[in-house]
Amino acid sequence: MLRRVFGVSTSGYYDWRDRREHPAPRTAANEVLTGVITEIHAQSRGTYGSRRIHAELRLGEGIHVGIRRVERLMRAAGIEGVYRRRKHWTTRRDPKAALNDDLVNRPDALWVGDVTEHPTAEGNVYLATVIDAYSRRVVGWSIADHFRAELVVDALQMAIWRRHDRDPGKVMHTDHGSTHTSWAFGRRLRDAGALGSMGSVGDALDNALAESFFGTLQLELLDRRRWQTRTELSTEIFDWIAVF
């Protein structure tokens, strides 16, 4: 009936039927790979794009595949990560800077701290973090419904407890926010044998690592839905940092 309705030859019909029942090896491999890509994308909570999925395939799953193939399969399956438009920066690297020694190219030599806030229907939730510049790991954090000094002190204390470190050469770099310039924060730094550092006024690049982390948090979690309660948002922030 199909042959008669569509006006195709008998051999053409059977060739089409056999291709459906016995797909080419490349086609079958692409179907399996698409399934793995879909699973990785789901586990990333819908955030991973082609580059991070490609990295997970190679490093996490041991699947050697080209990034172009990953991109092609993702387009065919309608899978994409979350993203923002690229910004054009005006920073120009000084070639003489390469002659200087990197004094923080080791774990726990430099920590950076910052605070962000996000609204809920009940009011704002505040998050303070301490990030190790070498590993880019969040080594300490604190979540609260206020913006007092204890918010950043608690984050710093968590980092100290987790890293078990009293290196007098450690540097804690922050902005000029009132919590980081407070007496309580400075006292806790001195007790830990760490040195405080603050960026120059008006320089948005001084604390770029912390800003980059908060930008990712904003993109992948905070801005993807409206939050009703502080408890709901705090739980999701904790899960994003500690689990995901």
C-alpha cells in the first residue's frame, strides 16, 4: 500500500524498511551518545552547554568524542545550556607582567571574599563566600537574612575550620564593603594569622574571581525562577554550592 500510495519502487520500499530496522553503525552510535548527552545535561540541571558536556564526556565518562560532534547532536536534540551575551572588555595585558613571579600559585595562599543578595517574596537572602583562588573552590560560605558583620565572619570561620590552616602568609582579598571593613572581620583575620587586602576603589576587576562566581550562581540558579520564601532559596543555594 505504501509503495502504491507514494509511487515508489518495490526495491525502494524494502531498502527504506531495512534501513529503519538496521540503522548504520554511526547512526546507532549517535543515538547512544545523544542519550548520554541528555543525561549529563539533566544532571547539570539544564545548565551545561557543549563545552562542559564535552569535558564531562571525556573526563567523566571516558568517551573520546570531538566537540563539533557534541554540538551537532545537541542541536539535533534541541539541547542547550544557559548563557548570557558576551561582554566586550577593554582590559589590555601588560607584557611586562609575565616577568613577575606568581606568589599565589598554590592552595590557600589567596582567598577572595564577597557578598551578594537576592530577593524573595519574604525579603532578601544574603550570601557571603570565601573562595580559594588556586582551586577556585568555595571553602567557606554563610547564608542569612541580614547584612551584618557576622555574615562574613561566619563565612571566614567556616573556611578556617575546613582548611585547618594558620599560614601567616595567607591573603584574604575583599572589596571595601562595610562588612569586610568591620572590626569583627579584621579581628578574625588577625586571629587566623591572615593578611587583609582590599581592592582599589572603583576597580571592578580587583575581585573578578568572586564576581565571576556570583555571575555563574545568578545565571544557573538565582535568575531561573521566582523565590517565595527565604528558606526555599537558602536551601537551594546550599545545595548548589555544597552538592552540585
